[in-house]
Amino acid sequence: MTTTLISGGNKSLGFETARRLTEAGHRVVIGARDPERGRRAAEELGVEWVQLDVTSDESVATAAKEVRERFGGLDVLVNNAGISGHLGGVEDVDGPRMAEVLDTNTVGIVRMTHAFLPLLRESAAPVVVNVTSGLGSFAVRSDETRIEHSLPTLAYSASKAAVNMLTSVYAQFLPELRVNTVDPGYTATDFNGHSGPQTVTEGTDAIVAMASIDADGPTGTFTDRHGAVRW
């Protein structure tokens, strides 16, 4: 059975991804920063959970140890946890605001990949899915027909552009893994006050697809539910 860990799995895209992958036959473990929320979500989904704060080296290391001890290994890592950060004017983004978003959205993925890599390397078909955004695509943001073009998401966009580069480099230098990045698209979640036109099911299409590939699947790609996304 494929064992899959989803960070930020107690709500929104992470929760729906957990539901769908469980239905597909994965043994799903959700990571949640808040233990009570994690416990409630796991009970509702019928999955396992671990306490996990991607901004804490100690928390991530402890979670990796717990996953090994309780489940024996890991096949799929979905790096979903993230924050939107400041959504006002770009002039209001100072060093601490930028650092907070980068620490969660970008450095958090490095912490997770570093800690869980030994477990993934023991899998016959190790997969990493990094959840990014069209807001982190240079091509998408420069397209005046796209909603992303008009949004002053300085810290968030920078963090997701960095996630895209992390994915590309990890895929190149960890060839035994399948490492891909996916854009859920403009989905109705807590991030946007549930204003997005897509449902969470639609928003998780690309995540679920890339979490379901095997050892012969693609690596180093950037996709959404419609196909390839320009970097």
C-alpha cells in the first residue's frame, strides 16, 4: 500500500487531497500544526495524523521519526502547507513579513524534503508533490489576461517562484525521485475568502494526479488541472 503524507492536511486543499487519495487506496497521513484540528480532521477522514509544523526543524524531524516508527516508511510526500502572508500594497511588505512567508512556503519544503528523504529513498516509487501557484510563475504573472497579473502578492509570489526552482533542482539532482510542482488554480479556500471559482475537488485534480504517478512518471514538471504551466 502506498503511504502518503500531506502537510497542512487538516483543511481546504490538503483535506480534500487526503479524502481523494484515501478513496484511491493510499494509506494517508495528514500533518497538522494544531493537534486538535489534526485529530478532528483525521477522524472525519478516517486517516492517520502527525503533529507537524513546517516552520520548525524539531517538529519536522520528530514527524519523520514518527512516520518511520508507526508506518514503516513513506512513498509520497505532498508539500501542501502554506500561508498567504500580507495581501495589501507591496510597499507594506517589510523584511519580517517577507521572511515569515518564505520560511513557511519555501524553507518549509526544504525542511520536509531533507527530513523525509531517507524514508523516500527506501520506497520503490518515491514521489514528491510541491504545491505552488500561478502567482509564482513569471509567464503567468506577465500575462495580462490572467487574474494573477493584477494581484500585488509580493511575498507569496516570491515564495512560490522559489518553490518552482526548488522543484526543478531537486528533480535534476535527485533522479531516483519523481519531484513535480502543481498549481491548484483559483480555488475557493480560506486563502481567498472562498472567492475562487473552482471547487476544492477541482483544485486538487493536479495534486492527486501527481501524487498517483509511479516510478516511470514525469519529474521536474509544472502542471495544473488543464496540463502544463509555463514557468
